[in-house]
Amino acid sequence: MLYALLVGLVIGVVAGWLMKLNLGIVWSIVLGLAGSAVGGFVFGQLGLQTYGVLGSLVSGVVGAVLVLFIVGKIRGRRA
């Protein structure tokens, strides 16, 4: 459980940094966990497989950036 929260935090912080957003710790963790789910789904649909911690981080960050982009479009903000 703690490992998932820490990985979620790292993914959320990296995605927030890439999208130039200042997110708090809680939102970074939530974003990271959601991004991991979205990234795993998208990579699976594209036929891509990830291995190890680095692969999980990459797919999670890609998913989190997609989540931020979609939320930004829905809310009418530039994301």
C-alpha cells in the first residue's frame, strides 16, 4: 500500500511538472494512481507492454498527463 502511494506521488509530481501545474501532495498521489490506471489501459490497447519499475513509471506518467489534458479540456482551461 505504501509503495503504491509513493509511486503514485512520484508519477503525479512528474506529470504536474511536465504540465507546469503546482499540485499538492494529496492531488499528486490521486493523479498518479489514476494515471497509472489510465496509462496501463492505454498501453494495453496499443499492444505495448511495460516491464519493471521504470516501465510502470513511464506508463503512469503518460496516463497522468492524459488525465490532466482531458480534465483541462473539460474544465475549459489550457492544460
